[in-house]
Amino acid sequence: MSTHGDPVPLTARASGPLTGEAHVPGDKSISHRSLILGALAIGETRISGLLEGQDVLDTARAMRAFGAVVEDLGGGEWRVQGVGTGGFAEPDGVIDCGNSGTGVRLIMGAMATCPITVTFTGDASLNARPMARVTDPLALFGAQTVGRSGGRLPMTIVGAREPVPVHYVVPVPSAQVKSAVLLAGLNAPGKTVVIEKEATRDHTERMLAGFGAEITVEQTNEGRVITLTGQPELKPQVIAVPRDPSSAAFPVCAALIVPGSDVLVPNIGLNPTRAGLFTTLREMGADLTYENPREEGGEPVADLRARYSPNMKGVVVPPDRAASMIDEYPILSVVAANATGVTEMRGVRELRVKESDRIEAMATGLLANGVNVVTGEDWWSVEGCGAGGVEGGATVETHLDHRIAMSFLCLGMASKDAVQVDDSGPILTSFPIFESLMTELGAVLER
Ligand code: S3P
């Protein structure tokens, strides 16, 4: 795994226009869930378009350790032979989820109501991230946890032998926490109820319904109330994973800031719980259009066309949009640096507990490259330098964070001087073809 190996520095410098089509990989969130739900179904699930990034490969390996048969058939086609709800076997060794918070948290949920004991670990980034947000609700089902101080990995979870269903109000806006509770609820008898005050990505709910679970979602004054009836027999599915809007964000935003660019990014899922970045870019005045809008597999999909947009203006991004673009603030701040005026991003405390503290990592790197940034505990603002106005010239620390690495490489594509990242290795976790795809569009990336 290169995220554990020697650092791979990479430099981006100003290039000619970015043009052509960008076929980005499959959605990371849906890829993890396809493997996990496939492993919990009885029979053979077929998956096409799976993201073959390291995060998802680590989840595939974990599912094998729990007894599922997971086969790579080539070309993004995968086959999963599941063990059934509650059928996870106890793994022989430690489950290493690498860099993936989604992987580890969802798998913890899925095993917490099985009578097995599992030890989890990850890389330096994952082992620094908070897990109590997941293990606290899992304790309500009857699972026990012993981990490092601060609720951090490595950590051992003893699954509940006689799980009870749970009624849980998620205290932070987190699809990972919500999903962990729902996956645990799968093997508890009776109804598990999860309430989220703010809507977060809803792939778990949609996919559980697709796999045949009884699940309802109701919008009430309390928030979104999700009710899952436990111990269903999940039916295997044929899943076509849509392309990842969070990966599409990079070629889209690079095209907006590199002079003369015109890039088409086909087949992007525009689930409203994921599309906040595109709304924000359009508010800023980006020339970003949705072509050929359609429905695929119950999800809205379109081809995105992004053209160079020299007249973008700063905006205030409201807190209630945060969940729908939580992974996109780093690249939004790069666009904001190339706009005029100030972009203020509010209600984004969760950015501090991602693969890195993303407010800190972006602020430090932007300041080093000549962009003014002001930060608070749950907000930050970027003062735009205008189109092509960013100085660049600095090397940025990426802190094992793929999105920090890709964001600064995009910054370098439009800056006066080149921008270097100290380690591009983590990009392999979510967007393994980033370097070749961007180079084919016309970007200049140098090792
Ligand atoms: C994800 C949820 C988000 C997101 C992550 C993927 C998921 O995390 O940042 O990249 O697939 O559920 P939180 O739920 O912790 O906000």
C-alpha cells in the first residue's frame, strides 16, 4: 500500500487548457456499501464499476476475512458470495482498514451484533481519528469495546451475543455513524430507529431497501427518522456503481480555473445529499452545466460540462449545505482562491476529523502559496486572488490525505509558480487514475 510506503512527491505547474472527457472512477461510498451488503446477503451479488482504490480494496479484504467470497473478475466487475445477516465468521487476524474511516466504521457496525471478537487498525491517519462516535451507539446494542485513549484505533470490539434494537439520535452529522448503527441494527431483533437532525448521504438507506430490508424514512420535526426492521434475509443484487461526484470535483474545478479549459465529466451521480459543491460553484458564477440529465439505478445522473470561468465571485456557503459537500471543501477553497472576493465556509467542524484536519491543512498550504485564509473552530474563509492570481511556489504537506493532495495539485495547475505536494501516494485510496486522467486532459504533473 503506497499510503504506508515511501512518500511520492508530485508537482503541478500551469499548463495549456484542460480539454476532453474525464471518466472518473466509481463512487467510494457506494463501493464500500456494495461489498459489505453483498457480504451480508445470501447468494451472489454482482458489482460493476466498483472503485478499485485502496480504501475499497481494504474493505474487500476485510469481507473475505469475515467469510464472504469476494472475487475480482477484472474491468471493475466483482462477485460477492455473502454469508447472510449475522453470519460473519470471526477473522483469524487483525482487520487493517488502511486509510478508510468509512471502511472501518461501517464494518464495525456490521460486526457489532455478531457473536465474534474483532481487532481493527489502520494507518497513522486512521489511528488518530475518533471512533467513539461509532462505538458509543454500538454499546447500546450490547457490543463491548477496548481501544486506545481518546477512543482511537487499534481497537477490539466484542460483538453482542444477544443484541437488542436501538433508538439513536446521531449527535454529529455523519453518514458513517448513521450507517454503522443501521448495519448493526440488521442483526438485532425488532426495530432499530436512527434519527439524524441534518440529512447526510443516504446511500445506506437506499441500498438496504434495494437488498430487500424493511426500512422507512420519515421527515419529522425531530429530523429524518429511519426505521429498520432487524434480521431480514438480504437478497443479492446486481449493482452498477455510479461515478463519484467527489472525484468528479477535481477535473471540474481544475477546468474552471485553468484558462481555456472545456471538460466533460460523464455519468456523475447527482444525489442531492452529495451535490452541494456543484450548487455552490454555480452560485459563484461557474460555467458548469448538467447535460443529458437522467435517472440510473434510482439515482439522478448527468454529464457535467465545466468551462474556464474567469469571473467567479466569493460566496457564503451556509452550514445547512455542509453535509452535502463535506468532502469538497478543500477543492472549493482552491476555486475560491481563483475567484474575486471572500468565500466563507460555515458550520464545517467535521472537517477537523477527516483523513486530516482539513481546515488546518488547507489553510497552511494556501497561506504558503500566497492566499489569505482566516480560520475558526467550525468555519474558515478564503480571500480570492482573482483568476490566475495565486502565486504558488510552495511545497504542501498532505498529512496522508488524498483530497488535500489532489486539491493542491489543482491549485498548481492555475498558479503563477508550480505547487508541490510532499506525498501523492494517498491519492490511490480514492482516485487511483487521477494522475493519468488529469495529464490526458492536458495538466502538467511532474514526479
Ligand atoms: C462517507 C461519509 C462522510 C465522508 C466520507 C464518506 C460515507 O463521512 O466524509 O468520505 O461513505 O458514509 P462522515 O459520515 O463521517 O461525515
